[in-house]
Amino acid sequence: MTREAVLARTMVELADNLVDDFDVVDILTTLSDRCVEVLDTAAAGIMLAGPDGQLRAMASSSEVMRVVELFEIQSQEGPCLDCFRTGRPVVNQDLTTVNGRWPRFAPVAVSAGFLAADAIPMRLRRQVIGALNLFRTETGSLTPDDVAIAQALADIATIAILQHRTASDANLVKEQLTHALSSRIIIEQAKGMIAEHERVPVDEAFSRLRRHARNHNLHLAELARNMVAGTVGIGSLDKPKI
């Protein structure tokens, strides 16, 4: 499928899902996956700022990406942090040569197999609410067209998070971000439960949770919350197709 076709499919999916009661985490995960397809990156992830102004990992295209992003937040350095703080793209960063800029983050990212990184701001007017991370396993440069597409996808993600509203009220923005972040936390708990119970990798556990939610028209966070509460059993999840 061509890049144009993938972009068109992404727009259609968003148009179908951007309603008042849509599933934030599922849409952001879809956007992360599409970034990998469209921009030929190894992994993509989205970080959001909580009410305290600190970034949290919201969606990732892989578990390896999520772990590296968590370390980036913990070490308080890296492309996404710089992008969020400045509100400007941080692109074409060769992680094998920027140890002086990010002495703790860069070696960890490289050891995970990522050699280059890009970060695109997620902005609502002048307010930066997070950033889109793009990690590559080869050094090289994003083209200006790639950066423009990445920014467009980041803008779409911002609209999705704020539920397609103008959100001129700062309290409304804070409330929506808090809801999105709390959904991510409960999903992580359910994902861990599935991985332990079924003895599968965390990526597979998330895929099973997400697939069941989609098959039964459930909110991902709602399904996860019921699973953590014990009202939905892990054994009741749809079995993966062989």
C-alpha cells in the first residue's frame, strides 16, 4: 500500500472514530502504528503532559519503544523532552553521536536498537500538550515532506485527545488530558495481568486486549477496568486466530 493510501485510510479511520465517546488510547495507538507505516520508522510513540506538566507515555507501537520512552521520562532528557519544552520539532538526531546532549538517554536507546530519533510537538494553538516520538534503527534524515506529514499526524492526535473541541477553557484541557492519562494507567495494569496469566509477551497481551475490545465494540479502558476489578475474566478474552 502506498503512503498516500495509508494516509487516506488513517483519515477515514479517524473520521469514523472521532465522536464524543471515542476510545482515546485506541486511536493514539492506531496513529502510532500508522506513523511506522507512513514514515518508515521502526517505532513511534505519543507522550502527553499531565496536570502537573510532566510527560507520560500514552501510546507506543511496541513494548520496546514504551520502555525507552519511560526511561526518557525518568532521566528527564531526550528528543521528546526537548521538543515538549521548546514547542519545536527535534529531527534527524543521530543517537550514536549525541551522547553529550543526552548522556543518559542516548546509550539506552542505542542499546535497544534505535540509532536515530525525531520528535514532533503536539500543539493546541500556543499550548504544547505533548509530543510524537519517532525512533529509527538506522541513521539518516527525515525529508521535509516526512516532517510535514509527521506534524500533520501529531496535529490529528492533538485533536483526538481534546475530543475535537475548541477547548478554549484551560480547565477543560486539563480534564481531558487527565482522563486520557488515567485510561492509559488502567490499561497497563490489565496488560500486565494478561501477560502474566497467559505467559505471553506484553505486546501480545495488549493486542489481545485491544482485539477483544474492538470485536465487542467496547472501550479499551472500560474493558481493562473491568478486568482489573475482576468482573471480566482473562479467560473470556477472544482467542487469537491461529
